[in-house]
Amino acid sequence: MEQKTAAFMSLVFVCFLVTLVYVSWVQVSIPPLYLPLVARGVNCTKVWQGVASEISLAKTLGSVPATRPKNFYYKITKDCPTYRRLTGYVEQVSEEEKAFPLAFSILLYKDVEQVERLLRAVYRPHNLYCLHSDLKASTQVQRQIRALVTCLPNVFQAPRQVDVRWGTFTVLEPELICMEALLRKSKKWRYFINLTGQEFPLKTNKELVAILKAYRGANDIFGKYAPSNAHRWDKAGPPPHNMTVAKGPVHMAASREFVDFCLHSTYARDFLEWIKKTDVPDESYFTTLNNQHQLGVPGAYTGELDSPRRQSVNRYKLWWSSEQNCDGQWVRDICNFGVGDIHRMVGSVFMFANKFSYDFQPQGFDCLEQWYFSRIQREEATGELDLDVQFYRDLDIVKHALRKNVTFPS
């Protein structure tokens, strides 16, 4: 018995040594990780619950965001599978998710760590992702993004980069470049979602699939006719095909058929040439097309454009004019979220939150990330969704969506 005990203890010691060597190797080859970020003096559960004392405490902890060690992005390419596994990329998905792949664009120009955390949250191996780095982005950012893409086989850089200038066609152009590239790379994805590097998901991939399946081809694109903004397109003359121009956010969750229409139909091509002559075209292109159901635009909204029942849920976003509470800071009339905003968004019906400044109250972003991955863990443990799918089926944009099969003019 003593010999067996001694042999067992020897085996345990050997296993300990092997583990120690492996851990040491990992620490050398893969720099320290930061998921989840909970060891910063904040009780994120209380932040999710909106406990005022915890939110006040979090605000006193400074605004230094998490950053990767020097040369991290260059080292990960030496062992991409280890990088994905240790940083928490989700690579096991349900059959339902596999049968309903999604396509994403992410437009970025700084804060690669923030972009990486967004990408890790939305990443699934069967989806497709197009990253557009602003041509103005620093050389370091460009190199880091190239390294990141190297480790993710279904993530690619936009085939062409644009120097993005607010108010011009260059804001819309990267979206179109990524949309075209995504269509070419795969015939399988069903919906397209456009993101920026300053956003974060409020719904898991499994939940997004359930929501978008409930949409049945409807587009989640908001926009109304805005006569007060007519000065933006006065110099372009009358729009083609008797269209009435609308204004709205560029954010969308759109069907593949809508994306195809936007890029390849005669109506859309003519409208694109016209809108290039206008100001702030990104706020009018997609939303105007989505209102033109009389032209057979797939998934277009057929209801009354000014109906108070019309609701878009693709973004949780606060504008100064909305008179909603912003616990963060207002920057150019948009709320940059703080710690005190998190409890409202985690209980909301929206798909993504926009936007976060990486160097402003980063504890809010950290807690939202922790909440998101805890939600994934619950899904994996129970196999169930904590989601009211019927709410999305009953949305006005879903009930009044054009679903007739249309042959696009060539």
C-alpha cells in the first residue's frame, strides 16, 4: 500500500511539474490576458443592478483602460489556436446558429484593444467579418489589425481602405466596400450588421439569430422624411425614380437580399450616384432605400413612416435631443456611456450599444463585457434563451415588411 501511495504521489508531482512548465511556456509565448476584467475594485453584479453606491465607487477608480502588453499582437500569430482559446473566443455553436450565419462589418481607426474585445464578443467561426481600418489610422494600428486578422480565418480586412471624412461620401463608402466583399466571399450568410469599433453587443449570437429569424426578411433600418434637412441634398437636384429622401442612423440589421439590392439594382445604383452629390449621405442612403417599398426593395418598410409604433432595436443609442438620461458624457450630441448607463442597457431589447470611449469610465465597458460572457455561459449550461422572441415578431417593422420575391432590374 505504501508503495502504491508513493507511486501515486510521484505521479501527482510529475503532473504538477508538467503543468508548471506549460503555464510558464504560455506566459512567455502568450502575454497576460485580461478577460474578464473584474479585479479592479468593482462589483459588476451591483453595476448591472444599478446600485448607486457601487456606480459612484466605480467612477472614483480612474479612467485608465485595459491595454495589451507591448508586441502582443505580433506574438499571437505564432500560435493562433492558443490565442483564441485563452482569450475566450467562442468556437462551439449550436446547429441553429450554424444554419443561420451572419455577416458583419466593423469600421475602426483607433483603440485596437477595444476593437479586439468587440470582435471577440461577436466572433463565431461560421460567421463572416470585414474590418475596415480608416486610412488615417496609425501604422501601429494597421499592423495590429493585420496580425489580429491572421489569427481569425473568417475575418478579413476590407479590400480597399478609405480616408474617412465626416459629412462626405467617404463615411458611406467603407460600408459599401465591406458589403460587396462579404457578398462575394460567401453565399450562405443571411443578415448583415454594420458596427464600429466603439460598440458592444447586448445580445449573444444565439439571441441575434433568434431575433433575425423572427424578422423573416424585414430590415431593421430606421429613418423618416426630414424636410428640415433638405438643404443637405438641394444642390443635387431631384432624386432619381421619384424617391423621397429620408434621414436616419447608418446602423442597420439588414437581410442579404437588401444588401444585394443596395449594391446591384439599377434603382440603387442611380440613387448612389445622386447621393454622392449630397451632404452626410450615410444618414440617407440605406434609410431612403428601405422606405421605397414601391420599388420592390426586399424587406422594406411598408407602414406609415411617421408612425409612433415604428421602432428600431438594432442600437441602444442616446441623442441629446432624446432627453433620455446619459450618465456618461455628451460628445457631439451623442452619449458616450459611463458606468451608470450599464444597468439600463443590459435590461433593454436592443442588439448593440453605441457608443463607448475607451478612456472614459472603462469600468462600465468591463462590466458590460463580463455580463455578456456570463450570458453566454448560462446559454451553454441551460441550452435555453432568456429572450422574448414574440416581442420582436410583433414589431411594426416586422409586420410591415415587403416580402414579395422581386427580380432586380439589371
